[in-house]
Amino acid sequence: MAEGVDDWTCVFVSSLRADLTSILNETSDEATRLPPTTDLDEYISQPFPLNLTLLTQEDRKLLDDTGVEVWNACNLEFVKPERINKAENLRDMCKVIVIAFLLLECAIEDGVQSPDYIRLFDVGLKSAGRVIEIEMGHPDLAIKVFERLAGHDARISQIGSEELWKDPTEQLSKPSANPIPLSIQENPQWRAKAVHILCWIGIAKKNRCDSSAIEWLQRCYDIISMAEQDGFSEASKALRQSVLHELIRAKLELQKLTAEDSECIRNLLNDLQEDYGSEPSTWYLAFEVFHALGPYIVNGSVLCDNQLQSLIDKVEIESNFNSILHCIHKFWHWEPVLAYRIFQRLITEKIKYIKSDPSLLEKAILIYLRLCTFDSNSAEGLSQASMLLMLLYLDGPRTVEHGPDASHAARVIFLSKANICYGAKDFTFAFEWCKLTQHPAFMGLMKEDEAIIRRKIMFYALHLDNAVPLDFIDELAESNESFIYSHFMVYQYALKHDNLGLVKQSLKKIVRGTPLDFSIVYACIAYAESCEKTSMLCITFGELLDEYQKTMREAPLLK
């Protein structure tokens, strides 16, 4: 126990030590020593150093009185406001209450069926429940209590009982093995409490990624299944759904799946669907199961696709928006083409008609487009992005026009992808992704921003081996009429692809745009020299000199 704990716990440990010492002197040799006063873990981790066969009735009564007093006092301390928010104190008191149970255990005369024995099981279950309630992530103390109860069950030998709890995987494979002591199973109240505790332990271990959670949850489900045949309480039946959910998820997450596991999990899912098939949580879990088991079952991807389609048709889209997108995203990692189709249907047939929250449509579209840019198959991602935008555009008004932010965000997504492609020297896709920013489904841009994007498109076009359609280049040039560097890029493109007409057109616009600044014209000449295509400039510059020789002071230099 850590230093600095409260006085109440220190007083308890001192009192406990005094009582045990008086008994120890009568039942043990001088070499036996109690643990240090402040070390609660030592009292729990090993049996008390008492020779139980030498205990007198007075000794047992002292142990029993001490255990009862400590157990009651500890439970009163749990509910005090000053304890509730002090995690360290609560953990120490969890240890104390388990020690109280161990004292009661020592006080019982072995092999005697008595009210004290019945009380031991009742106190043990309540102690385990209290510990689990406070320390959900650390069920070891509760497991300790269960192990001690199993060792005292009158109908299971001590050796067999201990082995059952030490190696649950091996023992559960035996038809005669029982997951908890029979004394608990045959008492409805104890059984209901045990089911909750087993469930809590399983969940706690699952949250810690402990694969033994599967055995604990399986025990819990087995108890519920057996008890239902005898008429289990309605409250415990309600727990069955939660246990099935946790057990299926534990099997999916904490073990390496095999064909045999696949059959077992599907059987559990069938049990869940049979009784809780109308619950949305069951629909989501069914998708998770088919998604995880896809490689192990015939037509796994088709079954997963059908389950996801069914899920979208059944649930209320607005309140389940994030959950549905999570499922689609998981499916996309496995079968992107099928996931795109489902996502398109979700957007065009469902989300588009939600009037209460129009922003959902923009969010869905942007997430879809983002997935397209993440696709390792660039051609597929580009095709799917273009397809969705065309569907939206043909279906009515500009769907991405609910606000300029959505159009701007979509363009940023495409420009980022284009930049990544350019860095990877994938110039064709850099050009295509950048060109997609001009799709008519998007809201229009300010003139300056439009010019910047079009120059970006021209920049990527300059790196293409094949020429793009001339009308597209003309459109880019016309839209950037007042930006001289845009015409310079058109000139570079025309020179690269030996388009003399476009070379003349762009040079004329450059000269007209800079009548007193010939630095850009010199740049045109230098670029032609670097491409070894200066011959294409002779006729063009001759025409320019004839037209502008009266107004251009640099005409002699050009000549």
C-alpha cells in the first residue's frame, strides 16, 4: 500500500496485525512472520500463515468477528462522499474488503455445510461485485475471490476446482466442467450475481486486450444459457444481449481468426439475431462480423455489401451518420469499389433529402472525395470522384453550392492530391486532379483565385508528354487574359508541342501586355533556346516588329 494513505486504513491494518499475531502465536512456529504493516498486497497474494487445523473455536470466532466488523465498516466507508473521488483510497479499501472475505474464509471449519458457509458465498459474491464496480479495469481481486469460492465448493474437489480456474481453456473443453462452483449455479440469487461479475471481469479484460476475456465471457454466456432453461430472471435475460455483443467482439478482436472460429462466431451472431434482430446494435455488429470473417466465408464481400446496404435502409440516417460512415470506411479498406457504390447511393438517395441538417450532405461529399484521393489506385479514385460530381450536377442544382466553404474544401482536397502526384512524378494524374477543381458542380471562384488555379493546371500540363485538347488551352488562356505569366505558360506549352499558331497568339498577348517591359519577351527567347526551337520564333518576331516597331524602344535588340 502506498505511503500517505488515510488514517482509517492504517488503523485497520494495525488492528488486523494485532489480531492475527495473537492467533499466529498459538498455531505457528516462531519463524512465521506476518507481512509489513502497510503491505495489503502481501495479505492478499498468499494464504495467511495460519495452521487452520490448530484453530480453536475461540480463534475462529475472533477471525469471524474481525472479518464481519471489517467488511461492514469498509462498506460504510465506500459510500462516504470524501471517499468517492479518491481513487487511491478506494483501491486500498477494495483490498481491505477482500481481506475481510479471506478472514471469514479462515473462520469456517472445513467441509461443514453451515450457515457460515452459505454466508461465505454471499459475502464473496458481494465483495467481488463491489471490487469490479470500483476497479473495472483491474479484475484481479474479484478473480481471487472466485478462486477461493471455487476451492470451497462442496461438490467439486479442491484440486479439480483450482485447475478449473487456473486453466479455463482446457477445462471448458470438457463436457463435465462447470465454469463456476455448483453451489453458486444452483442458487438463483448467487447465479445472477455471478453472471454480472463474470461479465464485468470479461469486459475489463477485453478493454485491456487480454485474450482470456474470451473464456470469461464464454463462461458467463454458458451460465445464462443453462439458466434460461430453468427460468432465469428477466433482469438476467436482459444481460444476455450485452454478453453476446461483448463475446462476439472479443472473439473478433482478441484472437487470430480461423475457419473454425468463423463458424462459432456466426452461430453466436445467429443467436443474437434470433432474439435481438430488430436492434440497431445488432445490425452494426452483424456488419462487423461479416467484415471480419469475409476471407473465411464464401462470397464474404457480397454478404458484407448486402449487410451494409440493409443497415443503411433500416437506420435513421441523421442520428446514425457517423456510425454509418465508419462502417463504409472500414468496408472501403477491403472492397473500395463496392464501398464507393454504397457511399454514392447513401449521398444521392438518402442524405441529399435530409432537410433538417443540410450540412450533412456537404460533410458526406467531402469525406467521399477524401477517400477517393486516398485510393491507392489513382485511376479508380479519380474516376469515382468524377462520377459522384457528375451525378450531383446532373441531378439538379449545384449540390456543393450550399456554401462556398464546401466548394473551397473540395478544391483544396484535389489540389493537395495533385501536388502529391506531382511529387511522385505522376504528371498525368496531377493534371487530372487539378483539372477536376473546375467541375461545374462547384461554386464559382473569385477571378484572382480562378486565375491561380488555372495557372496551376497549365503548370501540370507543361509536364505532360501528350498534348491536351486545344480548346481547353484556349479557355485557360482567355480566362487569364490580364495575367501575363499565364500567357507565358501557354507559350511554353505551345512551344513544347510545336503549336505555331498558339505560339504566335501567346507571344502577341505577352507583348501587348508589357509594352514597356521586355524582360518577359527575353524569357520567351531564352526558353526557346533551351528547347532548341528558336526557328519557330523567326516569323512570329518578324510580324511583331512590323506591328510594334514605332512604339517599342527595344525593337533593334529583337532585330
